[in-house]
Amino acid sequence: MAVEPTLAFDIETVPDVDGARRLYPLDGVDAAAAEAALLARQRAEKGNEFLPPHLQRVAAIACCLRAGDELRVWSLGDPAAAEAELIQRFFDGIEKYRPVLVSWNGSGFDLPVMHYRALIHGIAAPRYWDTGHFERESKWDSYIGRYQFRHIDLMDVLALYQARNYVRLDELARLCGLPGKLGMDGSQVADAVRAGRLAAVRAYCETDALNTYLLFLRFQRLRGLLDADAWLAEEARVRAFVAAGGAPHWVEFARAWGEGPCFATTGRDGPERPARDGRAGPSENR
């Protein structure tokens, strides 16, 4: 089966303390105090600590690439790589493969963060931004067109572009019998980075990227672009990757996923939905 290159991705971020120093009177304040002041300002203005995209710094980018006969999941750069290198590598991948990008809330968070950070670092990404200037077909098939499918924000599309219908990745993944969030959640990332646990953050980011890709396979089935056999073959490819991974987060992913395919009402017989401990069982409340 011919496979168009597909890249499911996820990012993790931390507060941009250096940027905050340029915007607010924080000269002479150490990093911890500056971050506390930045978050306090956000609480006072918005009632929460979730900073806007331009005040987020990228700590990790995880990719799940399906191209040709290849499926792989990895974090860009080595752990010591600077933010600019991570973002440049991401856009270099788009230049090389021109993949279908797949995300969960990528339009609402991940991509705006990378747009601002790429601008700050002086990064070029011509193929990503092309709307027909370089390649004619990009006019109707661009990454930045909300209603085009070169970038598919699954959360946005499945909600029919209505914010009231948005659902968390973890909840929909688990409803579909997938592992969902493993190891931590986004609210714990900054503390983990401060504690020197970047490897754990990168592992968490990779499992989110793979959850996103597995939901994308179901979306392709929903659209009629994968029949049942092709869908199960692609899931089997993912299972083989996870089984061969060996790293603790892939061992945990496999254990949480269970042993067999998860069928809802598909018009064909299939095994019962696996329970979280891997034993076959009926659907459970999650």
C-alpha cells in the first residue's frame, strides 16, 4: 500500500524566562523568581498560569513519521540541543518529506508556539509557509489553511471547529482503547525540566505523538481512506515498533494498550476491548 508521508507530532514547553526579562522589569531577578513573577502576572490577568504562546519556550519535540516502509517515533535533537536547533529540525523535516502533519490541538497551541519561536530565532521554513508562491498546488493544499488537510488538527476537525466540542487527547485515546497519557501531564513538564528530568519529558512527548498517530489511523478509517484490514495492518506495524522499542516508556505503552485490536461497532466481528492490564474484558469506565 502506498503511504503518503505522515508526521504526527507533539511539543512540550516551559516558561520563557529570558523573554519575560525583555518585556517586564525583571533585571537582576534570578530565574526562579522571574518565572514566579511571570506566572503571578498571568494569574492576575487571566486567572490561570497557562502562558500565551509567545511566552513559551520549546523543551521537546516528538515526531511519529510514517513514510514508505518506515515507522519511527523519536525526539528531535539530543537532550542538550538548543531550542532553535529543535525547531529548525522540525521545519527541515517538512522541507524534506512534505508530509501530512497530524496534531492534537496543533493549531491552537503547538504550531503558534513554533511560529513565534521560529520568528524569534530567525528560522526559515519556506515549504511550511508556502501558499502557492513556490509550488502551485500549495495554494489549495497548505499547512496553514484551517480547512485544508495538509495539516490535520484532529481535535479541531473532529469537533467541527467548535471549541465547545473540544476533548482532551488523553480522554479520547482512552475511550478508543489506547494508552492515553503516560508518565506525566503537561502541567508537570516545567517542574520536570527544572529537576533535570528532560529524558522523562521527551519520553512522555513521544507517547503523546504515538497516541495522536493511532487516533489519526482511526480518522483515516472514518474517512474511508483505510479499510478494516489496512487499518489493522497499520496498528500491527505500530505494535511491532512498540514491542521492539525496549525503552521503559514503550514497555509501559504496550502494557497499557493491551494485547489485541480494539473494535467498536465496525460491522465485523472482533475481540473484546482489552482491559488496562492487558487481559481481554468488556469496555471499562476510564
